[in-house]
Amino acid sequence: MTEPVTILGAGLAGCEAAWQLANRGIPVTLWEMKPEKMTPAHHSPLLGELVCSNSLRSDQLENAVGLLKEELRRLNSLILRCADTHRVAAGGALAVDRMAFSQAITEAIQGHPNITLRSGEVTALPAQGQVIVATGPLTADALAEDIAQKFPAGGYLHFYDAAAPLVTFESIDMDSAWFASRYDKGTADYINCPLTQEEYLAFWRELCAAKEAPVHGFEDKNVFEGCMPVEVMARRGEQTLCYGPLKPRGLRDPKTGQEPFAVVQLRRDNAVGTIYNLVGFQTHLTWPEQKRVFSMIPALRHAEFLRYGVMHRNTYLDSPRLLDRYYRVKAEPRIVFAGQITGVEGYVESTASGCLAALELARRLEGKPSIDFPRETAIGALALYISDETVAHFQPMNVNFGIMPPLGYRVKGKRNKNAALSQRALECLAGLGEL
């Protein structure tokens, strides 16, 4: 009888790893500190909680994260199955009903005969046995300290992350907004809140001057570019937001037939459409300041905020120096890391790391040769990026076509080229055979 694999953390990476191992007959003991202990970013006792956006980003094969999703579907991913089942309308993106998605993951994990779910805080790495550490970027202090002791100086890094506010649909002034998707892509899934130039400049000035909540050690330079607080972005220049989350391109106001000066988009956060989140409005402003400044957006002048934005420190490893292409600790391969603690950034990327780590561990326990996912696949390229010792200044990375090898032949048009890269990746994945 195979000894149970211990997995620490039941977020997306941990649950995916547990599922992949358990489906191969390998017993798993999955530890989750919630609900006994919660972090500032957690709001639910459910497993697989989404602590930031409810969007898993693009679902198109012309986008690298869309390719990664398709690879995971073909690898029987629990997380993608639950996401597809509980998706909400979001144009070309895969967004989910936050609570229903986590509930489905929780029920699948609790109902699997090969998974034992244990609740409580683990303060140190197990001294022996196979371990997958998927405790995420908010790893509790005691365990984080124990992990740090295993690595040489400089082995631990961190950046700051932020979540966007949620508002009720009934409190949005739809006389000042309209439903549409950018360039009419999808099925008019976003609420678009326009601002005139005068309204935008007044909003921008107040946003730049608004009071921030104290976050120990916070500096703008430590913010990860992929999840930047809106006020940090605003301070980069008067027009910066108009080229970022408030970009009006492809959005014509039906009242005027013209593109507004700026547009704030709201995305559905649950299936019934009673809750919406402010797209791109991650923030660490104080809660009263969020209410004051965001209410300057005409359609949100009377908005009811169900949750304000929060800021927290995310911790990750200097993975190129510490981990191999299977997310194993080079100096102690029985210990495997997965999820955002490795420096993969994003829900889907975290899921992919948990999937790959579990598939490789299962093969090792079964005495089979390793699966070397090639760089031509998105899941392989991501693992090879985080373990690439030539990376000089490592920081969290979303999957992208830039970390995959070029086609070697010319294809006209970016979308066509990306589609060809995705086709090649899926052919490579199929060529690996039964996994």
C-alpha cells in the first residue's frame, strides 16, 4: 500500500494535485487551515476559493491562457471541469460563479475515496514522506518561516497583490451605463460605465490623492505588474488608466453612438447576476476612500459595496534557483511546490502547476519514467520558465506565447500565428499518449 502523499493547502493547485493523484489510486492527505484560521484575503470556508477576480481570463485558443485551459481539460482537470460547469457570461473569457465553483470543488474533494481532508494549520514541513506544498502566496507565518529555513539566503521573495470591490447589480444606475462586450465580442456580458473627459479627470485627481490603507512595507515598486492597484496605475500618468482598465476602445455608447472618453467595466461575479466586480480595480485604498472615490463614477454614484478591495503581501520562491521542471526541490525531491508560491501567476497557471506536479509524482511512485512536457506546450513552457536558472531577475509570470519556441515558419497575422502555436501544442500533448 502506497503511503499517503501529504498536500498542504486546498486552493486551486492543492485541490488539482489531490484530484490527479487520487484518480490514479494514490492516497492523499490534504490539509487546509480554513476555517480554523483565515487570512485577510479569505472570505469563505470552501476549498478552491477565488480571492481576487472571478475570471480565469481568456478562453480562446489564440490566447496562451486559453491554450493552457484546453490542455488542462485534456488532462482531466478538476478545476477546469468545475469552472466550465459554473461559468457565467463574460464575453470571450471564462468567468465563474465564485461560490458555486468553490462548492463544486469542495464536494468533489470531500467525496473522493482516496482523499482524506484534514482541517487545521500545519506549522512545519513533514519530516518525511512525499509532500506537495500548495499553501499559496499567503502561506501562514509559522510554515513560511519553516520553509525559509530550508533555503539559502535570498531563496524567498515577495510582492503585493490586491483584490477589486464587489457591488450589487440593483444599486448600479443603468440609466448611466449599458450592457456590451468590447467590439461586440460575446453576448453583451459587461456593464459599461462611461465617463466624460471632465468626469474622468476629476475621478483621476481624487484617485491619485486618496488615502491608502497601511500595508506594512508597501512600496509601489514592489507591486506585481499583473495585479496592480488602480491608484498605483493612476499615479503613472493622467492618461494611463485610459490605456488600461478604463480603455474605451471597442465600446460605443448606444446613447451617442460614440466611444466615451473612458469606460469602467463591471463583470458578473455570480450566475444569477446580482453581484458585479469592478474590472481592473484592485486597490489598497481605505474603505471610506473606496466608497468616496469610486462613487464618483456616474453609474456607481449610489453603489452598494458588498466587499471593498483589499491589499495583501504575496510570497513566492526564487524558483529558478530552488526547483526543477517538475516543481521539485532540487536538494530534496520528496518536497514539491505548486501554485503561486512557485512564481506562476494566475488561477489557471496555479492549477497547471498542481496538475503537472501531481502527474510527475504519480509516475515516480508508480516506477514509471518522467513526463517531460515539452516547451511547445503551455503547461511545459510554464514549468520550464520557473525552473530556468538563466532568468536573472525572477518575478511571477502569467503564461504567454513568448515563453514558447517560435513556429519556425511565417504565419500572417498575430491571431493566426497564435492559433498555429496552440494547434502545435495540442498535437504535442496528444503525442505524449496516455498520462
